Amino acid sequence: MKSTFIIAEIAQAHEGSLGIAHSYIDALAKAGVDAVKFQTHIAEAESSSEEQFRVKFSYEDNTRFDYWKRMEFTPEQWAGLKQHCDDKGVEFISSPFSVAAVELLKKIGVKRYKIGSGELTNYLMLEAIAKTGQPIILSSGMSDWNELDDTIAFLQPFGNALSILQCTTAYPTQPEQWGLGVMAEMKERYNIPVGFSDHSADIYACLAAATLGAEILEFHAVFDKEMFGPDAKASLTIAQTETLVKGVRQINAALHAPHQKHDSSHFSELKTLFGKSLAVNKALPAGHIISISDLESKKPGSMGIPARNFRSLIGKQLTKAKQQWDFLKEEDFV
């Protein structure tokens, strides 16, 4: 059975705490996801003191550079996080935001790279990723068709396995912003695996995407939506994640399990049990000519003339008297 690949993104929900990061791995593995995704930030390589907050959410960081610096882990700590994922049977994924981050992730042995929406035109970094030969997941949140076409055309000659996620960069995303219909257009346009990256803060968008055939799902996960950080209010809780995983697995089973409608023989007993036979709804004398107003249908379906054949009785003459609610049989007619 083809199963949707489910990625739960921690991003910066760990708030720079290695212990919290490991706790997320434990919780999300238990919830049943396929992969746990981080973001690998190396402040000096990707940012500067000139980078200001789009929305000032931090009480302890003066600039975005300060924030990214606080989100950093050492290479050894990243290796430990990956090993923890391996031990728990979930794939470790992290989005890099610099060539330096790509090199770090390459050294610890990531199996695939997820490109954040804001990095889709960062060809310098994309080339470094492409040269690893590993699969690449592209997020389309801030790109139009021309940018997506150009990025895919840039990457295709390297031969990496590519996939793309419909994504809307809005936190939280409203239903009219989900863009679920775009997935089919992406599939037709690029003929690569297509999925959905969600920021809606609930399970409905991902369930709908899975029903429409999303091959990959990604969403932010957090212990509590009141936690500090830019993504908390657009995330799923661990309990929501567990419910979502269960729902997606059931949708996968429903979509891909064979369901035959050309043969209903295995329902024969039930069809008899729930089927209806024809009866009279009033006492009728012998010689009575049957009209539709004389008929009722009653269970079970094995008591004479099937209800579907009622028209064949209209205008026929009874050979014997019938009491109210008696079943009708072929021998009751001339």
C-alpha cells in the first residue's frame, strides 16, 4: 500500500534547548510520524546584524541574527539528534539555510533535504545540496510558477529525486488560503511527487490533502500552542499529531485498498436478512385485483416475491383470501 510520508517539523520550537529538542523526538516518534524535521541555522553563515525581525516576537533577542545564534547546535549535538531519530525509527530531516549548514548536514548523514519556501531561489545553496545526490523536497510557499519552473529546471540536470509541496506562507493559514487544488496542477506540470506543507494549526487541511493524494505531508508540531516562538500558534499539538497520523493512515488504506463492485455474492446472506418481500397491507378477499395501494414490503427477502418485482403483480387476481400483512407468493395468483 502506498503511504503518505508524514513529516512533523520542530523547527525552532525547542527554543535552543537540546533537551527539549530530544523530548520532541520522543513525543513525535510515539505519535507515529515518519520523519522529524528541524532547521539548521548557522547565524554567521546565513544572517547578519542587519537582519531585523519581520514581526518582533522575541523578548530576549534584539535582532534575527541573535535569534538564529540562540537556535544553533554544535555539529556533535546535531549528530546526537540524528542518532536519536535513528534509534526511534523516524527519519531525521533538517532544512539548511546556508552552504555551511548543508555541509554540516552532509557530514552527519541526512537522507534528504527539505528546502524552505524562502530558499527556493538560493541557487548557491541549492547547488551544494544537489551535489550531494540526495533527494530534495521543495516548498513553494513564496514562489510563483515562473520561479518554481526555474528552480526545478536548475535542479533537474543534477539528477536528484525531486518532490514539491503546495504551501502558503501565512501563519496560521485560513481555509481559503490552503490552495489544495494547486497540488493537481503541480503534479501535471512537473510529474514529480507532490505534497502539502501546512500552517493551519488544525488537522483538517492535511486530512483533505491526503484524500486528494498528497504523497508528503509536513506541519509544525509543538507541545503547547501558547509556547514562545514564531510558529507555535500555527502548529499542531502532539495529541493533534497523533490523531492526524491515524486519520491519514486510514485514508491511505481507503484510497488504495481494492474495492470490487462487480460482484456482491459475499453479501448474499445480508441481502436476504435486510431484503424485502411483498405483502398486503390490508385483508383482501379471493378474486381481488391487486393495485399498488394494496402492497407493502417486509423483511426478510426470502418470503416469496421480491419487492423489486412489485410491478409484475399490478392487475393480477388473487386465488385465495389474504390477511393483513400476509406475504404474497406466486401461487397466490391466477
